[in-house]
Amino acid sequence: MAEAAELEELRLQSPLIHELRQEVLISLCEILDVGDLWTEIAPIMPGIKSIDVDGCRKHSDQGQGSPSAFLLRIWASKGFCIVDLYNLFAMSRLVRCMQLMRNEVDSRFHFLEEYCTANTPRSADVHIRPQSSILATAGTSHTPSSARGHAPIQTPTSKVGGGSTILSSTNPSAIQGNVTKDDVSMFAGMKNTPSVTYAELMEATDDFDATHIIGKGGYGVVYRGMWKQLEVAVKRLSVNSRRSNGDAQREEAERLKQSLQELNILAMFRHDNILPVYGYSLDGPEPCLVYQFMANGSLDDRLQCRKAAPPLSWKQKARIAKGSAMGLLFLHEISRVPLIHGDVKTANILLDKHLEPKLGDFGLSREGASEADIDEKTVLIASHIKGTLAYLPPEFVQSKILTIKLDVYAFGVVLLEMASGLRAYLDSRRPTSLVDFAVDLEKKTRSQMGGGEETKEVKIKKKIWDEAKDKRTPGDEIDVFWTLWSTGMKCAHQDRFKRPKFTDIVDDLKMDYWGSD
Ligand SMILES: Nc1ncnc2c1ncn2[C@@H]1O[C@H](COP(=O)(O)OP(=O)(O)OP(=O)(O)O)[C@@H](O)[C@H]1O
């Protein structure tokens, strides 16, 4: 692999974007126009302002052509070069775009594509749009090629922070000096995510006006706002400077750490079913994270029909279940060491304007073991993960054993909630836990039913549908109910070795309900 100085020299020699071959440009724009993908790269393009994004939208709305072509033209006019564009696609892990540009850049940059390809999930079913790069140019200090003032390309061997050398955000073992692995992985996420000023966020939310509040979580308040012509959700982390005792300070440091952890994870992995993070702000009185706005709130809100929302249909539930499973499959399969979400629950599945689910809240995520790779001895014993109790499996509650099957169990609870509309935990119910409730119901129903195996199964399905279906859900799609219920039961099995993996769960959830309602 080329050295940093050599790559920088090559970059200085790279032709400018407006010299890109026409056919390559057209093909790139075709990709970026689909699903408004260009709006996701615009926030990380140095020099692109909200007025530019607005201009691209207007250009397209007025039928004047591709918004992506317009965006690239604006960026080109600022003097950025072809290597900058290739690098931008690497940061967004837009591998198809990189492949189109393969012959436009010096082969010594191809390691970027190999890096991105090597980190794509193994399952062909997963549509990847991750954002990360071992070249980090998303910072606001980046200067264009033509100005001959390139920001130094940070190669896997470049220096960061106080002179500590990192190989890459994915190879923390190569850290030298006194920077810890955690410090570097935290830094890696921030490095790949644009910083936003607190002033910009105040403007975006009318000074964090109460009318902009869309939710409150354990770590702070979430506001709706407009930033760079994008609808965003701004999570303002609560910081209480008056609390000065050691425990409170430790608690706040932990919150910040978890939020930066979340930022790190979200910035590294982009996928249709993972909540996109646009930026962060650390220059104000409270740290803030900026996410894509999810117009339909959380799955929890929708299942409970909060804010006067209509109930979800069975078809919508089928699509949400599958999309969420795809997001989790991606996390578990993206790299050799699976990433455990750690806090899968209906409140952490957010729904965009098309009801496409996106996993959020990665504050508790960590790398962990997959059952296939480990023996019992190497299972991670986690002392500090604090998922939501009703979603935690027995092996974790009792012995703090942490494997990918923790997410599988939690997802099982989510599926049972979707099927039944019942809460994961209810004080006034016996049993209080939804999983125990569902197990009891199945046991009772199975013992009551007679007949041959086939008729018995049909009768059981019908009886459980009558007893446990979500009464608010319109329609009689018993097959969707049963798929959610039975897959949920398998996932929430007490024995983690009997729980399926997400490849199988996605297969189980492949219901033919992808059409519109
Ligand atoms: N990107 C988003 N778009 C729209 N609404 C959001 C977004 N992120 C969060 N919300 C809303 O804000 C609420 C609070 O979110 P937050 O992530 O802070 O907390 P939580 O997940 O509900 O709780 P906790 O973090 O304590 O587990 C959510 O339930 C949801 O209604």
C-alpha cells in the first residue's frame, strides 16, 4: 500500500471532477438519483452548503435534470478532484460508484475499494450503503484540489491526535502510544462524521424551542429541525453542570461515551435499515447528535397508536419486521467480528416516511461473539451492558453472557409485540413478561387441541390468532400474524443455542407482502 505522502502527491496530480468522462458521470448520477441518495452524501461534501442542496432540489423539481449531476457540478466548481470524489464514495461505502470510477483514479487508490468490499456483508440479500473510510476528508477543513491546499489524506498509517499512530479504525490492535483502543475507536467515528456548530443547530431548531420537541429518552431530548435543507432529529444530550458528586459525573461521562460510541457505530455502518447520522456538535453547552428525521416516529409509538397515529396494517408490520431483521443481519455479518446492537426494542426501531424501519440507539453496541466461532469459555461476560430488562435473555440476566443471541432474543420480543400489540412487560399482567405469557398460551393451547398433526396445527394457529392477535390491527392476514408470532417464539427461546441466526430469521420473514396497502 502506498505511503501517505505518495498518495497525497498522487491526489495533487488528479484531474478535476469536471474532467470526468461523461459516461461515467451519467452512470454515477443514475445511482445517486435513486432514492435521493445524493442527499446523503451532500452533508459530508466539504464546501456544500444548505443553499446548494436547496438549489439541487429546485433544479430537479423544476424538471431541469438530475439533482446529482447538479450537485457534482457545484462541487466540481469548487475545485475538487476525481480522487476526492472516489474518496467521498469510499467514505459512504458506495462501492458501485467506486467501481464505476475505478479506471479514473490511479491504481494505488484501489485499496480503498478493496477495503470497502471486504467489509460488505456476506449475505447477498443485504443492500449496503455504509459510510466510512480509512481516508477521512469529511472534516470542514478540507480544501479543494485546485487550491493546491489539499487536506492531508489520512491513510491507514497517518498520524492523528497527539501523535498516536493508528492503522485504521478497523484495526485498533495496531495502536501505539498511550491512546487506548476505546479512545481510537471513538475518535474514528467522529473523524468520519462532519462536525456541526451548536449555532447551526440552534438555528435549525429555533433555539431548541419546546415546539420542536419530538421525544425524550434516557439521555436527553430530541428536537425536530431543518439543517442544510434536510429534515433532521437533533438529540441534545442532557448535561447537568450543577451535579458535581463523583457518581453523577461518572454517570454523565458514561452517557457521553455511549453517545460517541453510537456516533462511531452509525458513522461506520450505513445500511437502508440503520438510522443515518449526519453530524455531531461538541462546541456548545451540551453535546448534540444529528440524525435523519424519521417521520413516523418509533415502532413503539406506532404499535401503541400514540400521537393519534393510525394502527399499522398486517402488511406494514410484515415489511417492518423484515427490514428490521435485515438491519440486524447486517450488523451481525458486516465484519468478521459481529457487532451486537445490545438494545433492540420497539422504541429503538424508527420508521421513515415510507415506514421503512431503521435501527437506532447504538449506545450499547459492541463487538461480540457469534455462537459459531466460540466455545462456552470465550463467551464475553459483560458487566456493564444495560439493555432494557424485558428484552434481555435469561443467560444475560443470570450470568451476563453476551453473544449475538442477545439481539436475537430481543428481536423475538419485538416480533411478539408486533403480533399481539401487547407490551414487552406489564406489571398488571400475569405473567408480567410477554415471552412467558406467549409460552404459557402456546402450552395451554397445544394441550387443549386434539386431532391429527395437521389439523391440530391449523387449530392451534386459529386459537392463538383469536386469543393473542393485536386487536387494533385491521384485516385478517392470519399468516402474517402467525409468521410474526412463531418466528418471535423461536427467537425468544430460553436456550440460546436453539435460537436462529438472522440469516434464517430474514428467510422466515420473507412474506409476500411488499406491495402497497
Ligand atoms: N431520528 C429520529 N426521528 C424522529 N424521531 C426520533 C428520532 N430519534 C428519536 N426520535 C424520537 O425521540 C424519542 C426519544 O429518542 P431517544 O433515542 O432519545 O430515546 P429512547 O430510545 O426512547 O430511550 P433511551 O435512549 O432511554 O433508550 C423516540 O422514542 C422517538 O419518538
